[in-house]
Amino acid sequence: MRRWNGWGDDSVHSILNTAALQFLQERVGHTTAPSDAALDAVTQRLPPGRLPTHPKLSTDNEARVRASFGQSLPDWLRLRFGHIDRVVDAVAFAESAEDVREVLAFAHTQQAIVIPYAGGTSVVGHLTPPKTDRPVISLNLTRMNRLLHLDRSSQLATFQAGVAGPDLEAQLRAHGYTLGHFPQSFEYSTLGGWIVTRSSGQQSLRYGRIEQLFAGGQLETPTGPLTLPTFPASSAGPDLRELVLGSEGRLGVLTEATVRVTPLPAVEQFHAVFFPSWAQAETAVRSLVQQRLPLSMLRLSNELETLTSLTLAGHPRLIAMLEKYLGMRGIKGSKCLLLFGVTGHGATCRSALRSARDIVRQFGGMPVGKTFGEKWKANRFRSVYLRNTLWEHGYCADTVETACDWPKVETMMRRVEAAAVEALARFGERVHTYTHLSHVYPQGSSVYTTFVFRRAGTFEENFNRWQAMKHAVSQTIIDVGGTISHQHGVGKDHAPYLSAEKGPLGMRTLSELVRQLDPDGIMNSGNLGL
Amino acid sequence: MRRWNGWGDDSVHSILNTAALQFLQERVGHTTAPSDAALDAVTQRLPPGRLPTHPKLSTDNEARVRASFGQSLPDWLRLRFGHIDRVVDAVAFAESAEDVREVLAFAHTQQAIVIPYAGGTSVVGHLTPPKTDRPVISLNLTRMNRLLHLDRSSQLATFQAGVAGPDLEAQLRAHGYTLGHFPQSFEYSTLGGWIVTRSSGQQSLRYGRIEQLFAGGQLETPTGPLTLPTFPASSAGPDLRELVLGSEGRLGVLTEATVRVTPLPAVEQFHAVFFPSWAQAETAVRSLVQQRLPLSMLRLSNELETLTSLTLAGHPRLIAMLEKYLGMRGIKGSKCLLLFGVTGHGATCRSALRSARDIVRQFGGMPVGKTFGEKWKANRFRSVYLRNTLWEHGYCADTVETACDWPKVETMMRRVEAAAVEALARFGERVHTYTHLSHVYPQGSSVYTTFVFRRAGTFEENFNRWQAMKHAVSQTIIDVGGTISHQHGVGKDHAPYLSAEKGPLGMRTLSELVRQLDPDGIMNSGNLGL
């Protein structure tokens, strides 16, 4: 059963080992265990829904609670403290584009707002019902999960857009194909969600971001269907796919998507390299990506993330061996861990691996084989469960990410971390911050920072701290010159910062676009701040 | 001096050898030499401009004629026959974004229409002044040709958008970089033109289309500036760059563009392979691109294009040797020529070359070394001059291109060629058609067809024939399921077919976008049909 107030399946537990707990206690302080609100108590206090009955709609209170929150820290706080200020009035389950159209039409008659829902994994408030007097319907798309067509010749697969990562890959695997889109939320997040939030998978270096994988599809807008045909490329005017990508449910409901797939790779390996300093490691990674080696992933942790990962990993003997090995080779004390992947044909992978090792050595990197990479791969969708465990130990975890050109990357990382530390210091609290580059490009890199800090006693205290930190960090991202999101999207949490990069005319353009396709505001979830 | 009524510099002449001329005479008939209108006669007959004097504006008649036509066949016919129905009223030369803003403001006071002009290489009527009572200003951007900034760390170069291909590459080469964008129009076409028409270069397989190269820039719209920041990637809402790409001058004037550049490659080679049949050749090319080999170009000619190229090349002894060599290896009679490029680091190129040769042999291909590839490279921007020579011999040449998914590629090629033959047969004329795949993708391919047919005696006869052929071919593209343009854009010639792929809602969306950024229609050139 999926957790209603945390990440993932409730039979899966992540363990925080003693050394890791001590490490956190030293860095941010001791905590007390929380006493969370119970689901029963929450559902019993819900106000009644404000919609007439309709065969497509469920007004079950548990369904309403589950539909109204994502995985942002404010959403967690609301659920854990039972601070349920707003929930949707009803949940509709669509099985087809026709169902979607029916729900949109019903919403129109009721002046209701429709929020598309599938994986429920948003970390930026996409699913939070807006402040409004209008009734709100959560449109659940998870039953729309079938592979509709596979064109082997063009390597195109058409799916219903509600299909979740594991189901999508399983259906493709049965035919010998993969999409290769693996965001950390893969266990629950869905194809449609990836598209409308411009998601990026861990191996985007090989497979591309979802923008490159999305070939066409069908959007049901309140003013009618928008069909996006699949062409390999086109110069016929502005690309309408690019309006659907990033539309975050504001323009309509994506019901069908055709994506570019590839045959399952013959070889896939993840290798680890340790660097004695960030400067050397960053230069090496930039060199690897700018030489356009056919690697499938480059993921570089800074000093504190490397230390944190090794501490959390909980294999003291293995780590001691590693420290000894690296120490003999001149890497003592703080170090940076690079994981890189090779995926594809054997010969290409071997050649890429050889070249990658040569390059990292030029910058002081020490390759240590596949052990760490294999562990990372085994836990790639498990590590997100740690957030539950941290909470149970009295710690909040949150993340922020951006992307910027190379000259700004180190400054961005240092200043984002510092901004969070400074923001929580104002509350007399410490925050443990660490960062990695998760997606690198010849032009620059994403910068992904994690924050761990102590839970406070009340919802309001926690929310205020989060808000102060979020604002400080977001403003820093803008000041340094990054995008407000590289992979999580805008939702409501990033909406106040969107105009800094789109500009006044860009924001007006987007507003008009929304107004045109959704004149009655049926899709007005508040996402993108539009 | 640039030709006023044909392609390129008037000191450059292409030669049609006797065998090639006989070949054409056999295929479409004998012709008589044309008697073209003289520039003097044309400029003397021009109506006076309808604008008051302004320091930024020239009303010189030759400048007005030169600014009013591109390289579409209708534009050629107008110039060659002196059938000058519409010309711009004045030409403004901008040297800065400030100049652009000044011209837009002046146009606003005069209710004038502004058409941005740079390379003048459009083959789909982008530059043709619209039918309107409003005065029209051609805004010449060719003086905006400077490299403004080079960020080596991010491999980003910022140019004024009017820079032409050779100037752009020369300025980058001085720093050891290349953009690698080489459309056939490279000699004159400009960065801004590439962006607003979604251009594709011959080596897009390595460098990407202009969509992938365009990182950000500055658009001066009639309602104010739109600044597109450079991020390596972003999930912050719809991507506004994708509205500027393909906007064809309808949203404003691109004054500055930042592009992704790469260090000059160490190695570049073009190799030729002959195939005994189209089916084998197409399968080989699809296999090469789907295996994601690091090639820089794949260009496959069909049987008739191969025959035409060999005949035009005019090296009878070399061709005889080739025929003998191929014949001994079982390739007799009709055959298909594939040119492929390897570009980059030595080791990567060697490995890609080896793999490519292995794959083509699996499909019956016979690699014949670099001779044909080198000749192609030497003439890559010269071959377009042949159109002048054909005209002087009494032949019209025109091209049409599209892109579609792989299952449709052969049908598209055959049916586009047949549609042209059928359309001209109705006039009792034959047309020599041939096709190549110029840009291939894992998903599908572009299909690029050339038509050569006899010139008729009058403008109207030629125009009617062209129109019948253009319509038949465009309708075929839509019926088979291709985009109305893969690389030339929409302009006016393709505008009637745009709604077939954008759909009614898509067209409304684009119209509203234009209306919002250009409420007074200052940029209303008629491009995109909006």
C-alpha cells in the first residue's frame, strides 16, 4: 500500500545506520521523534465536497486526501501535522480520452477546476489545490497505462499518458525496447507527468531529456483537442510540442504520447572515480562531456555529498579499505565522487570507458571500478525512501535544483548551500547541505542540492523555516543566473521566480496562451503562476 | 557582385557539360535560350515608394528590387521575366538593436510593414512583399555581423544575428571553434535566418539542427524586447526559444543570438558507398543512424539522383572506371550513392568509419573510398550555382523537401516524384525528378526532391506550371504524412498547407501569439499565413 503521508510503498523501509545518525546529530543537532497525524483523524475532519454526484466522480475522503498532495516539503508537513487546509472536492478516474473530455465538460458545467493527477510525485506543489471558491476535481489518469502502438521501424512507441515508469519499461522490455527515462521518482511518476514538467532522467546523457524523447501526442484542452503529429524534425513554424512540454496541466490533459525508444542496450555499467578536489573533478566532468564521449551518465558529488554518501552507505570495512587505497594514491581527507555510466554496444562502451578513464586521470581522478556504481544502480530508486526514515528520526529533507552555464556552476553550488545555511541560522538552526551535478551538458550543468535539518514542533514553525530557506535559495539561483528549475518544474513553489527568466513579455505570452486554450480557467490549478 | 536575378556571385559560373545537356534533352526535351529582363529596365519601371524620407531609409530602386525577392522559383520567374508586381517601398540598414527599434517605431507611425532581410536565400517566398495597401520596409540586417562574445568554458558564442555563414565561421575559426551549421545556402544565409526558419545544416547528424544550437538571444518585437537567457536545459515552463524558432519574422526581429559551438574537429572525411538497390540502401542508412554511430552526415541519393550526379560530374573516364569496378562486384545498371561523413577526434572517427563500412556491407553496399566525398565537399556550396546555368540553357530547377517517419519514406519519395510528373504532364511537359535523403534520424528521414523541366515562353505559363506542380507535391506530402517543410520553412508558398499539421487549434494558437506580440501587424509579411 502506498504511504499516504510519505514516499512510496509502506512495506519498504530505509535504514539509517548508527554512524550516519551520529553524523547528522553532530552536524545539525539532536532531535525528538515526531508524532504524526493519523489518516483516520485527517479524513474524518474533511469538509464535504462541493460537487453534485456524477458517475465518474468519487468523493471518498481518503481518495480526496491522497489526491491533494505531492511530495514537496510543505505537502509533507501538511500531512504529517494533519494541517489539511485544502483538499480536492472529488476524484475522477479516467480510462480514456473520452473520459477526460467528459470530466472537462462536467467541470465546465460546475465552474470547477480540474487538476490532472498521475504519479503524485511533484516536489514543487503541482497538485496542491488552489485557493479558490470553485470546486476542484482531481483527474486521476493512472488507469490510462497501456502501450497502444509500437513502430519498430521508426523506434516509436505510443502510450496512454498515465503510464508509470515501471509499467512503461515493462511493456517496452517485452518487445526488446527501452525509453531509458529514469528520474529518481521513476517508481511512480508517469509519462504524461514527465512531459508536462519537462523531466530529465538519470541517463539523459544517452537518451536525452523528455523533450527529445517526446515525438507527438494528444492534448485534450478545454477548447478542444490538440493533435501533435510525429515528425523526425520539422521547420514548419514554431513547435507546438514545446508548449505542451512544461505546460504543467494548465493547457489541458495529455492523454496520449508517442516517444522515441531504443533497443535494450547490450551493455550497461556504472563506474566510480574519486577526485582530490572539486576544481579538478568539475574540470574533468566538463572535459568528458565536451569531448562528446558516448557516456550514459555523469554524476559528480561535492565533498560533503561524497562524505554523506559514504557515511550513509554503512559499510565501514569497505569504506576503510577505500580510504586506505585512495590515501596511498594521494587522495586524503575530503574528496569528490564521480559516477559515470556506459550503455550500449560492447565495442562502443569499451572504447568510451577507456577514453573516460584516460581523461579523469589527467585531472587527478582515481578510477576505483564498478562496486560503488553497482550499489548506486541497485539503490537508485530506493534512496528516495530515506526521506521517510529521516523524518522518523526527526529530520526534514528537501532538495533544490537548477542549471547554469559552466562558469557559474561552482559559484552556484557554494552560494545555494550558503543561502540555506544562512536562512536557517536566522532560526537558530543548522542545515546539512550537499550537492551533486546530476546532468551535465557541453554548455553547463544542473546543480542539485539536498538540505537536511531538524524538524520543529509545529507545522507553522517548519513551514516558516522552509519558506525562508526556499526563498533564499531561489533568489540566489536567480542572482547567480540559473533557471528556477532544471528538472522538477515550476508548480506553485517556483512560480514567483519564473518571471525572472521569462521576462515580462514572456510571462504575458504564456498567460495569453493559457487564456486562449482555457478561457474559463478550468485548468487553473495555479501552476506556473498563470 | 551578387546576381540580382539568380544565385550567388556573378563571377562564379557553373558549367553544364555536353553529356549532361544531352541527358536533360532526352529526359525533358530541347529548349531555347531565355531572353531575360535587364536590371535597368526593371528599376526604371518601379512605382515610387510610399514613405516619407527618413535617415535610416534608402529608396534606391535597385536596392528595393534586390530586397524584394528570394530564391523561390516564382521569385526567379518574376525577376527573369521582369514581372515585378510588388516591391518594398524602402530599405533600412540596421547596425544595432537600437536601429531595429527605431525602424519598428517609424514603421508604427507610418502603419508600415517591416520584413527582416539578411541572406535573401529563402526558397519559399519569405521576402515577397504581401498584397497590401500599407507601405513595406525591408529591414536589412547584414551589417549586424559581429561576434560579440565567446565563452570558451561553456562553448557559447554570441553573434549579431545578421552574420552570414562564412563570416560566422571565419570569426569562430580565428578562435579555434566552429558552429558546424552548413545548409546549402551557407554562402549567404545568416544566423538569424537559420533560427527563424528552423534551418538544418548538412552535418546536422553531428552538430544538431539550429534548434539544438540556438541557446538564447534577443528578439525585438513591436511590443518590446524578449530576452531568451541561455541555460544548458530547463524545466521552467514552455520553452520560449521554440516560439522564436520558426517565427519567420512574424514576431519581431532577432538581433542577437547565442549559439553552441565546438572546437574545430581534428579529422573530417566524407566517404562514398554504392548500393545495388534503394531498398538495401535505405535499410543500411536506417541501421547506421539507429545504431547511433558518431557519423557527421548521411546523404543517400536515389537511382535517378545518382545517375544525374554522375552525369553532371563530367568525368567520363573516372565514371567508366567506377562502373567497371562496381560491375565486377555485382552492382550493374541503376545504383544508389550514399555519402557519409566522419568528423571529430581521430580515434572516434576511425572506429566509426570501421563500423559504418561493416554495416553498409551487410546490406550489399560497396564502399569506394573518399574521392566522391571529397568532390562533394569541394562543391557543396557550388552546386547551387547550377541553377543559373540550367536557366541559361532553358531549364527551370526547383526543389521540395519534407520529413516523415521511416515506414513512409520510400512511398513519400516515389509519390512526390510521381505527383510532379503527373502535374506537368497535364501541360504536355516532362519533368526530370530525383531525390535524396539529406538528414536522417532514428525516427525517420528528410526527403529532398529536385525537379528540372523546360522553361516556357511567358511568366504566366511558367508560374501556372510551377503552381500546379507545387500544389500536387505539397498535397502529396500531406497525404502521405510528412511535414510541409523539414528545412526550408513555410514562408508564403507553404502557408496553405500548414494547418494540415498544426490543426485548427494549433493555428489559432499561433495566430493569437502573433496578434499578442504584434497587435498592429507591423511584422505582417504574410509568412506562416498568419
